[in-house]
Amino acid sequence: MEEEVGIPVPFKYPASDFLLTVSGLLFFLTDVVLDVLAVVSFYRQEAYVFMGMLVFLLLGSSALVQAFSWLWYHYDKDRTETRTESLVKSLRSLKILHVFQMGVYLRYAGVVRISICGFCCGKRYTEGDAVFLTHDLNMLRLIETFSESAPQLVLMLTIIIQRGEVEPITILKALGSVSAIAVSVTMYHRSLRSFLPDKAKQGWCSSVVFFMWNLLLIGPRVAAVALFTSVFPCFIAAHFLSSWMVLFFFVLRLKTDFMESAGGEWLYRATVGLIWYFSWFNVAEGHTRWQSTFYHTWIGVDIGMLCGLWVWQMSKNPPYFELPLDPYVILGIMISLYIAGLCLKVIYYKFCHPKITKLGEVEYHLEPRSEEVPTDGDVVDSGLMNRSRGLTEPVRTYLGPPEPAVRINNRMRNLADNFYS
């Protein structure tokens, strides 16, 4: 009914997004099962080094994600919350849940519950709560992707290369894993779109282009690290730490303001350095063309060096198995794919990316009807100024029954400001 009269709903949570969230939970559970099976498989093979590295990645990533989840719950403790979260907090077990790595499941439970209630009972205002929690989930999935999925894929590719199991089926599995990483980045991108004005909304075409250029940039990066690790396993830790320290230094120079505590902000900056090791992540407000150009140039050179060292080692100490392609051809393919990804990224920002200077906070006033206001329409322009940011946009006022206030995820709104500025 609201859509028919043109009432501006700040956040919409369609059934498709709900299905994606439920699918994300199923994939999350499936991934946990597969991780356990992988650990058991390494144990049975007596590959204790690989098993130890995998367990370290799993536990480290889970602890990092749970830390962010707990901090966000702590920041939002005095704000509107779902009944699922209220129940847990009343039992004083929220912190215990995060200690036992169950905080993300609580977030999924909150989204599923309020989504079902909204769809069944027709409570449109619950969409804001659903989107609020979904934004945090997408950010947590992004952190999990680059702290667990990407390093785990590097580990698996390294094992495949060292064992000479480079077959079409393994290549397809690797492509599927890289695609899953690009999908996580794309879902994060789609969550940022909810902060755009209606006239600047992006369609699925832009998401496809966004997915493709991330796939073409992340794939060669992961493959290059895996190739280098397969021949110089003792030096990959030094390469990662030195690269991470440089990236962390540049994050510090940007003076980010994402978290609401000093310790949380340092954790966020360290995490951004980890994400940058694999993919570009916009954390600064304003034009970042030169920063992005410098980053991709540096990563491109690093990919060339890693692959070049691998080619040199292959020519110096040929493997006992036959490679499907000549090492120099593989080097050329890596560089070509990375350049193609850069070209697609330029196309995205040229034709698909909306040019918005600042995303304003639209205030929605929910007031009861009265006889003093027009009755021939449900929406009027109040002519008020958006005082939160000094914008001159008129504020739309809904003349209808009072409803609960809409939750605004300030963390993701700030990231949307950075991405679309």
C-alpha cells in the first residue's frame, strides 16, 4: 500500500535479499563442515604442517570476525535491537557466545526472524532492522573472505601445485573458489547500494561488471602468491608481513574513522591491510584515483615478481611432473588477466558508478494525520533542512500512523560515503 502512494521507505528488504541471506547462512554452515573435513583429511594423510596452517587460518579468522561482531554489538548496546538479540542480552550470554565463536549465528538468527515477521505480518518498518543487520553481516563476510577464504585458497593451490595435481577438475575447483571470493565482494558492494538515492540506484548489470573486474584482479593475485609459495614456502611469511606492514602504514596515513573506539580502529586498520594484500578496499573519503592507481601498480609489479621468481625456479629446478603450460605462458596469462581486470574496473567507474559527492542522511518523520494538513495526498514536502549534514534537500514527511524509527547503520553509511564519493 505504501508503494502505491509513493511513500519513501528508506530501506527495502525484498524477498530476494532474504533468500540470499538464508543461502549465505547455508553456505556458511557448509563451509564450516568442509573445513572440518579438510582438517581431518590432513590428519589422516599425516600432513601435520598443512593441518596446522589450516587450523591457524580457521581459528585466526574466526577470532577476528567474532571480535568485530562483539565490538559492534557493544557499540549498539543502547540502540534498537531485535528480540533475538534482546533475549541473549537478558541472559548475559552475548559475550560467551562470541567466545565460543557463535556471534555470527546470532546475527543470522536475528535477520531471519525479523524478516519472517516482516513478510508474514506486513510490518514494513522491520525492513530497516533487517537491512541494518544484513549490512553488518556483509561486512563480516568480507572480513572472513580475506582472512580465511583467500589464504585457504592459497594454501590449497600450493598443495595442488607441489603435488602435481594440476588437472582440469582442480582448475575448475580453484576458479569456483575465486568466484566465491568475488561474490562476497560483490554482495558487500550491493549492500552499499541501499544508501544511494533512488535516482542513482544501480542495476544488476553494474554488479556483474563489478564481479568480473574483482574476479580478474583477485584471481591472478591469489594464483601468484600460491605459485611463489609452492617453490619458496619459507619466504611467504616474510613476503606477507613486509607487504602488510607497508599497507598498514598507508592505512594509518589515511586516518580512518570506522570504529567507535581507539582499539577497535587499530584492529580495523590492521584488517584493511590484510584485505589490501589481496584486493583494493576503499576506506578514504573523497577522490582516491591516485591511491587506487598506486595500489594496483604496486600489486601488479608484485604479481610479476612473484610469478617471475616461480618461472626462474621452474627453469632452474624443473618439477618431477609435467606442467600443463609453459611457465612463461602462465606468467603472460597472469599479467594479461590482471590488466583485463584493470580495464574492466575503469569501465565500471566510467559508465556504471554513480557520481555522488556526498550521501545525505534522509530524515523520515513519522507523524499522525491531522486536519491541518492536506488530505489529498499521503506525502508532502516539509521544506525542512537536513541538519545532520547541512544539506539543502527537502525532507519528505509521511503523514500517517506513527511507527518505530528506522535503524541507520552508520558504519556502512560511512563506507558508502567513501565508495561513492
